[in-house]
Amino acid sequence: MLSLLLAVCVAACGSDSPTSPSSTTTTTTTTTTVADPTVTEVWDSTLPVGGFKFYSFTVEQNGTVNVTLASIGGNFVPSTVTVGLGIGQPSGTDCSATSSSNVSTQATAPQVTGTYSPGVYCVRIADVGNLFAPATFSVLVAHS
């Protein structure tokens, strides 16, 4: 009987605990690199009164997208006219802008910018109620 009791005690003292002091945990941190723009596309078109236009482009790698209204003008269109400019994703016959601003050509730096992962995006320009005649424009889209 004593040997049976001793065998039970010895068996109970053994440990297969997964949290022994020698176990370690490894954490991996991933850093995503943001590429500078390497491609510049020029989009020239005409913006109708009360309307909008959009232009689709493809980002090849995670990186910065810069959009600049380079010029806008036409008969009865002042060079300082303000329009809406945005970056988003194509949605049927429109561009669903997720980042936008009201801009004019008075700025020397990109007016709308953001970091985007690979995919298809679009630039949207819209009359915000300032046009009295159609306006010809040029937009620069710089991306990776």
C-alpha cells in the first residue's frame, strides 16, 4: 500500500506545464515602406458648369500620391477660380473621393496628397458653384 501511495505522489509531482520558466514569446513587427512618386501623369480636359470629371490611375506599390491643379481657365473663367479636387476610387460613372479639398492654381505644392496601397484610384475635379462657363484644366497626378 505504501508503494502505491508513493507512486501516486511521484506521478503528481511531475509537470508538463507549457508555462515553464524556459518558454519564450517572439513578436514580429512589420514596417511598410512608403514609396515616393515615380510616375507623373498629366490629365487635360474640360470641366462643365455645375459638373465634374474624373481620371483613373493605377498605384503599383504602397506610396504617396500627389495631385496638383496645374492650370484652369477659359472664356469667362478667372485664373483664380476655386474647384473641388479629390482622390478616391472609381465607383461606376463617378469617383468616390475619400480625400478632397477646394483648390485654385494659387498653390505651388500638391493640393491633395495621401498614402495609398496598390490598386486603382481616381482623381475627381468638380465645379463648387463658381463656374459661369466651361473651364479647361490640367491636373498632375504623381504616384508610385
